[in-house]
Amino acid sequence: MLKARTLPTVLQDMRIPAVAAPLFIVSCPDLVIAQCKAGIIGSFPALNARDEPGGPVLLEIWLKKITEELDRHNQANPDRPAAPFAVNQIVHRSNDRLERDVEICAKWKVPVWITSMGARVEVNDAAHSCGGIALHDVINNTYAKKAVGKGADGLIAVAAGAGGHGGPQSPFALVREIREWFDGPLLLAGAVSTGEALLAARVLGADFGYVGSPFVATNEANADPVYKEMMVKAAAEDVLTSSLFTGHPANYLKGSLTRVGLDPDNLPPDWDVSVMPDDGPLPKAWREIWGAGQGIGAIKSVGPAAAVVDRLEREYRDACERMREII
């Protein structure tokens, strides 16, 4: 039997042990709402809410829409309430919106905060000030200890095979090292695209799997239709790791590079990893060069986000039954 761990209230009573990862550009209110209504935590990067010059603050509008729609759902379905939602804050020095966005998220009492590209005490404090919890992305044990030392309530272990900015370590090594000293909430990212992978994450010691790529190929996702179809047709061998486009190692679809005239097998030298190029001549990461994790072979069609959650639950329950037979 898997050892039960006492989790913060906001992370309890999930339909399955899965959290939807925040996908840059792709995640939007419609996708988050669909994920939460389907019974898993939905999330989006705060930077996805991009204001038009002179226009309203879009992050406020998004949080109002998500909060009110989930509240209506919960009132109409008291026996099947939606899961909570999360907002991802990029804490890197290049994010000149961070202070403003943190204030807005605290105002709207965002229940789950996900921080990436650095750890900040003041961001964790803001999450706690409104009753939320803070989960931090890490790619190794050293960063994990730093994040917890700065007040993170939980960790997201980003292992090899994760879409976007992924880590280089095997999940077998990364989760084990973190669990030797950390007993708080732990999520595992890295090719978690099936129910079997969710169960494997639990067996390793994680509380949740962090699911990203399958939600690109959904009706609600803010993704180019060509991107969605490319995700359906691709497999793990169609994913390439490169630091070229952001200055940090990330996993991309080879087909998206070919589409903009680049040769995946003959890319220019990588940028210095200490910088994050934003105005260079290369095609832009995420908008033109599309992220993907190595678990994309599980994506067979484009459809509703709820159907992805249904599939994950079915596969997870079946995998649990098989494990019971084995042990």
C-alpha cells in the first residue's frame, strides 16, 4: 500500500493525483476552468494575461472569470465541486510585472501559487497572506532545499522529459533525494502523460503527477491548430532539448523548428545560460518554437480537456488494479 501523506487542505480530495501544469501562451481561463471542473487543479502563468496598451488589466479579468465560474459550478454541483486553481509566477529578474501580479493574485486569494525561475521569500509570504500555498519548480536537490528554506510549502520536481524548461535528472534520482529530507507536498514533472505515469510518480514518492503536454491538444487550449495536430502525430523522438531560444535548456517539438526554417540537427550554438534573450533574431520560444514533453506519444487526438482527465483516471485506476494483482 502507498503511505498516505497529510497534505494541505487545498490539495486534498482530488479526483486523481494530477495537477495541470501552467503552459506558457497555451493555458487560458477556458482551459483552467475545464481542468478544475474535471476534478484536477488547473493552472496558468500570470504572464499569459497580456494587457493591450491602454486597456484593462487582463490578469484581473481572468481571475474574476475563473473565480466566478468555479463558484457557480460549485453551487450547482455541491456533490461534485471543482478543484482549486493555481497561478504561476515567473520570479526571474526579467519579469517586470512580478510585484503587480503578486498583488493582484493576493487580492483574488489565489489558492495555489506556483513559482518558477527563482525563489522569493516575499512571493511565498504573499501566497500565505491570502491563505494560499506556494509550490516551487526545482530541477535538483540543491534548489529544492533553497526553495523550502525561503518558505515554499511544496516542490515540483521537474525531471528529464518534461516539456518546456525541463531538468536533466532522472525522476528516480530526483524524487528519492528530495524525499530523504522533505515530507511536504511533492509533484513530479517529466513525461507524465498517462495514468500509469501518475501511479509511477506515487510509487516513487511524489503526491501528484504534473501533467502538461496532453492539455495542449485540447479544444480549450490557446494553441495554434497546427501545434495541436503536431502534438497528436509526434512521439518522444520528435522532442529536442536546446538552450538556444531562452538561454535555458528546454524541450521543443522538432517539427516546429522545421516549420520556421531551422534544421533541428544543425542549430546554431546555444546562448549563454546566464541570460534570457528576448529581442534576438531567432524565432520566439513558445510562440513559434513549440514546447513538448517526451510523453507526447500518449496523445492520440484533439478533444475536450475533460476527456484527457477521464483517460488519465481510467488508466490510473486500471494500473492500480494491475499492481494489486502483482503484489
